Amino acid sequence: MPLTNVRVGLVGACGRMGTLIIRRVLATEGMEIASAFDIVNIGKDIGDVVGAGALGVPVSDSADLAAVLKESRTDVLIDFTIAKATAVNAPAAASAGVNLIIGTTGLSAEQKTAITDAVIKNNVAAVISSNYSIGVGVFFKLIRDAAGYLGDEYDVEIVEAHHNQKKDAPSGTAMTAAEIISKAMGGKDIVCGREGVCPRGKEIGVHSIRGGDIVGDHTVMFIGNSERIEIRHQAHSREIFVGGAVMAAKWVVSQKKGVVYGMEDVLS
Ligand SMILES: NC(=O)c1ccc[n+]([C@@H]2O[C@H](COP(=O)([O-])OP(=O)(O)OC[C@H]3O[C@@H](n4cnc5c(N)ncnc54)[C@H](O)[C@@H]3O)[C@@H](O)[C@H]2O)c1
């Protein structure tokens, strides 16, 4: 048993995910909230903002990230914001010697590479995952296995659906699923949406639906002549991501440094 609590910081602390993660950290033995960052509610007590009662931790401007992380002795920073914010805040946290849990989706390959470089250079540990749900970990394994069994004669289409406030498309989970299948099938192009004259080739098609309060649905279709296999994951509540992200935060602080892990490492 560790003698001291894991001290957790949140970027995007006042958002949908940030609020739920703070409440979960407060309910988790061996963890405490050390710092909170957002671009709204600056100076307010984050406990009051998330409805948990005053914690004595003010919401800080992420412009002051490195200084506040050091002053608050934050061990691990959890980031659920938007890609352009994570691209700035994650390297800044790494250079302050703070471990990272990144949940933000829509990061470009260049942004991911820059974050990975900062993790290695500053010798911290990080988990980056487009989906912290344990069920999605199993879903990824099932689609990898199916893609390995099925040959090139099966067309692959991925359909994802999310709430009408989601900013990026396709979802990070749909892109991860497409990348897993492409790799398992020996390399395939990934095409997001179709319009106009676009005869089907050997690509993996990815399609996005946005509406209402859908938490997150992902369906992978392997479509052959005369048959079709569909593998589907449906999130009923954001709590599935919250539990995984908090589990990853507790896990990452004692892992080998200079490494970017995935959720499969946490689960294994
Ligand atoms: N990996 C996963 O399992 C998973 C699960 C759910 C959501 N997400 C992703 O997490 C991200 C956040 O989702 P959400 O539903 O909580 O969004 P949200 O819009 O409710 O919250 C985002 C928060 O980030 C804040 N923010 C924006 N720019 C900032 C900056 N520069 N510095 C500090 N804070 C900033 C916003 O003010 C807001 O409070 C999205 O990218 C979403 O796709 C990932």
C-alpha cells in the first residue's frame, strides 16, 4: 500500500468528463485532487463547481499549468479537453515532470508524436487512449480477431454515433478500430464518409452520426457476399470512461518512465 495519496490534476476540469472524473477521484481510496485547470470558472473552488463541496483547490488558467503543477505537487495530470489544448498542455506537464493520462480525441499524428517525444525527453509515463472503457478494450480484441479470420473479400464499414455536442469526427474510437482492422488485414486505406462518384475499393469506410444525447455507439460491419458480421459496442453512460481513466491514473504513477502506454497495458 502506498503511504501517500496519488495527487491528481485535471485539465478540462469543468467539462462533462472532467466533472465526473473529479467526483470519482474523490470517491477513490488512495487518490486526491491536487490541481484543476480550465478556461472557465477560473479562481472558483473546483469542488464547488462539480457539486462535491469546497476542496480548497481553485480552478487555474492552463496558461499557468507548469507552475501550478509544481506548486501543487501533482503526480498525474488527466486531460479531457480539445486537441489544440492538449497539444500545448501535455508537453508542458511532461516538462514539469508530471505523468499524463490523455483522453482527448482528435489529436493529429504530429500532435501525438510531439507528446510522445515530450514524455520520453522528460522521463515521465503516459497513457493515451481514445477510449478508456473496459468493454471497448474487449471490442477492440474481438474486431482484431475477426479481421484476422476474415479475408480481403469482406468489405469493412464502421459506423459511429455520438451526441450533438461532440466537436470532432470521426470519433477517436472509430479511427482506432479502423487502424486495428487495417493492420490485421495487412494494410488498408481508411476513408471517412463518401460523396459523389466513389466506387468501392478495398478501403475501410468510416461514417459518423451526431444527435441528441448518444454517449457513444460503434459498429464494425464485415460484409461478404451473402452474409454480414456486425460487432457493436454501445456506451450507456460516460461512467465507463471515468472508471478506466481513474484506474489508468492510479496505475501510471508506478510504471516505467519514458513510455507511452495504451489502455490495453493498463487492463493487462
Ligand atoms: N478517451 C475517452 O475514453 C473519452 C471519453 C469521452 C470523451 N472523450 C474526449 O474527451 C474530450 C472532452 O470531452 P467532454 O465531453 O468532457 O467535453 P466538454 O466540452 O464537456 O469539456 C471540455 C472542457 O475542456 C475545457 N477546455 C477547452 N480548452 C481548454 C484549454 N485550453 N485549457 C483548459 N481547459 C480547456 C472546456 O472549457 C471544457 O470545460 C473530447 O475530446 C472527447 O472526445 C474521450
